[in-house]
Amino acid sequence: MTPKVQVRAPGKINLALHVGPPRPDGYHPLATLFQAVSLYEDVVAEAADGVTLTIRGRGADLPTDASNLAVRAAQLLRETSGVDRGVALTLTKEVPVAGGMAGGSADAAATLLACDQLWGTGLGREELAELAAELGADVPFALTGLSAMGTGRGDLLTPVMSRGTYHWVLAVQGEGLSTPAVFRAFDAMHGLSADGAARAGGVAAADDAGSAGAGSAGGAEAPRVDPALLSALLSADPLVLARHLTNDLQEPALELRPELGDVLAAADRAGALAAVVSGSGPTVAALALDAPHAASVAGVMRAAEVAAEILTVTGPVPGARVLERVHAR
Ligand code: C5P
């Protein structure tokens, strides 16, 4: 019996995010390139009777009941594996809350792996990945980490080769953005209704769930990642990668949060190679040449006072992994 397990899972940024019109289930077909970065969620899972959650670090005011994705992850694993044991979860959060960096998804991924180890469910990595996809579109990537292309809702992953380490400066806002609200703003900008029908002609609706869709918001093609971005990741050259950062949700995020324009401008003035809103925002990721350059960009951006916090991180980093397993004596 294992009485205590500690698991760490990373946050992510999207190097590219292409969005198609919404499917009948309300989700948007995506083509995205994820990179896991060195901001982490740590989950300690200890044997207990019920399922409880305590939150440390960021997000002390987040709910700790079944509306929290970590609690839902533990409950889903318990139901699926048929174990009748409980867990006391302690979550220490580094990833910004509602920041477009999939912090909640990393909590769920870390919890799945921690409870799997604690309870000895015998489920394989693949079955855990299926449960992850049930919990949310970004949860499978938090399990696998490193660099991956995401299609479907962002949950169908293809690992991507990447050379070198990239240095990022993150501008974190005090107040998060709601992901569904940003997708709704995207639909409104492109004249799309929630079921994918184009109000203003020309954009075909997506097929059934699982399909990448018959059209993208920008044209008749399904969204896809530019092969030049995949080559850039093999170059290990941040100057090459900088040319390929792109995000279809940046405009809608800017519409909801116009101040993000100041953050992007500040990153440019600070000498960042390029800057992009991460996922649905509002975190902005600015690419630097190397660690000293990142420190310098961060210093200038801090002085510009455009964000609640300026952090430096690196990527890619591994997905959810066990840090410590305490065995009963
Ligand atoms: O899967 P997850 O719970 O993380 O998604 C949160 C919300 O973001 C969804 O309910 C949906 O409104 C929006 N979303 C979307 N298309 C995606 C992923 C998320 O519309 N591919």
C-alpha cells in the first residue's frame, strides 16, 4: 500500500493556435502546437476516506468541491477503476488561474496520475489519457508534456520533435479570462453562431464530433499547423521560431481585454523576438534569445507595469511525472 504520492504537471503555451467554426457539440476544431513550460502544479495525494482538496499557492479562492477539475479527476478515476478508497489532495499551484496556460488541466492530469499510483488501479497510460480527454480538451497534453500538435478539440495529440530549450517571458494578468467567453467572441467576430453555422455566408459548419470540420473560420480548409513551424522547432533557433508564433484567439482576447495590446507593445519595446497571447489568454508569452536576454526583457516589461507579474520560464519540459512515492513501513 502506498500512503502518499507527489506528482508534478506543467502548464503550457500555444506556439500556434488555429481555430475552425464550432461543431454541433459547441467545441471548436483546433490545430495547435503545444509547448509545456516550467511552471508547475504539484499534487500530493494521501490515503483518506472521502475525496478532499486543499489548495496552496495561487488560486486559494478556487472551489474545492466537485466543481474543481482535480476533484472530478479523482472521482472519475475512482468510478472507472472501481476502487472504493478515498484521497486527500493537496494542490500547490504555480500556473496562473484562468490564464490560458491550462493550469486547471494540469491539476486534473497530476491528480489522475497521483491517484492512479496511490490506489494501484492498474490502468495503463492510454486509459489515463482517455479519462484525461473526458475531463477537458487540454488535460491529455498536461499528461504527455514536451511538444505536441493537438487536433480535434485539442485533445488528439501527435508528439512533435523539438530541439533546444526556448526561453520565454510571461506577462501574467491579475484577472483571468473565461475560455468559453473568448471562443464566443471569436464566433461573433467571424459571424458564426454557436452551432457552427455562418450567419454571414461562406463558412461551412463542422461535421460531427471528432471531425476537424469542413471549414475554418478563415476559409474553406480545416485548421492546420504550418509545417514551417515544425521545421522551426527542429532548428533550435529562437529567431526562426519567432516568425511562426500565431494565435486565432488573440484578436478576440484583445477585444475582451484591450489592455493586452499594451502588453504586446511592451514586449516589442523590451526587445522580445516575438510575443503572442497564450491560448485563450490573458497571459502573453514573449520569446527571448537565451536566459540573459529573457532576464533583460523581463526587467524592462516589469518596469512598464503592464502586468501583475512577469515570470521567466523555459520549454519544452516533460508532462505529469511522479516526484515522490512514500511507501508504508
Ligand atoms: O475542454 P475544456 O473544459 O477545457 O473547454 C472549456 C471550454 O472552452 C468549452 O466548454 C468550450 O466553450 C471552449 N472550447 C472550445 N473548443 C475547444 C476547446 C474549448 O470551444 N476546442
